[in-house]
Amino acid sequence: MTFKLVKIHSITNGIKRHFDESKSKADADGFEGEPWQIFVSVANTPEPISFSSEEMALVLSLKNDVIFNELMNIDNCHGALLSAINAFNQSRAKLEESIGAVATAIDEQGQQLSHAIRGKDLDRVRPKMIEVNGLAEALMSATNLELARCDSVLFALNKLLREKCGVAYRVESAQHNSASSSNA
């Protein structure tokens, strides 16, 4: 169970890094565009990870309702986050197709060029831009929330398993090590 939670944490952290790095690159380049222009699709979206009935029964037997309920939430939210990533990827692909149909030209060497989208062409693609913008912003917010929740539950579960089951494995995180170092 701990390994599944570590994997969920790792996936969520990877998604967060994807969005953070895209934003940092845009900021470094001085680009102040819309989210659909800044954030590219997330490659290789993994399959959702879920906890088995046996794993949940183990946590329930340890009589910690808070961790049990949080694990159930993480399980559901992880699946929802990956579904939202897939929706973002699909919406962004449709937007790219729509833009490609109205905003490209070919130069003398056969290279694809882009140009501004105006008038009716913009009216046609603007709803898709707004959709991708909304999905990107929602994903960034949800990912930050889920990563914080996952981090908290991961350490709480590890502590519970160490105390009640004698598990020797200690979960460590760069985030926690940094926080500990700065508090020292």
C-alpha cells in the first residue's frame, strides 16, 4: 500500500513539475500568453492506481479513520486527476487541429508558418481556447492540492504502519528534507 501511495505521489509530482516547468519557461522567455499557449499536453498519462479492498481493510483494522478516509479520497482524486489530464490532452489536441486549419501558411521552402487568427476564424477557435485555459488552470490547482494531500497522508500512513505494524521502512521526501533543513 505504501508503494502505491508513493507511486501516486510520484505521478502527481510529475504532473505538477510539467506545469511548473512550462510556466517557468514562459516566464523566463518573457512570454505572457494564455494557458493554452503555455502548457503542452502531458505525455504518457499513466493508468490510475487504486487500493485493493484488502489494503483498505488493513488500514481500517489499524483504527485510524482519518487516514482511512484520506486514502479513499486520494484513490478517487488520483483517478479524477488522470481523467482530467486526458480531457486536457484531448481538448488541446482538438484546439491544435482547429488552429492549424485557420492559422497556418506554407512558405516557399515548404515550411509551416503561423500567423495571427482574426475575425470569424478566431470566433470559431476561441471557445476551444477558453476550454483548454480552464482545464489547465483547474489542473494546476487540483494538482497542487492533491500533492499536498498525498504528501501528508503518505507520511501519516508510514508513521501509522511503523507504530502499529513494526514496519521499518521510513518514507522520506525532498520536500520534507528541505523543510527540516530550513527549520534546523
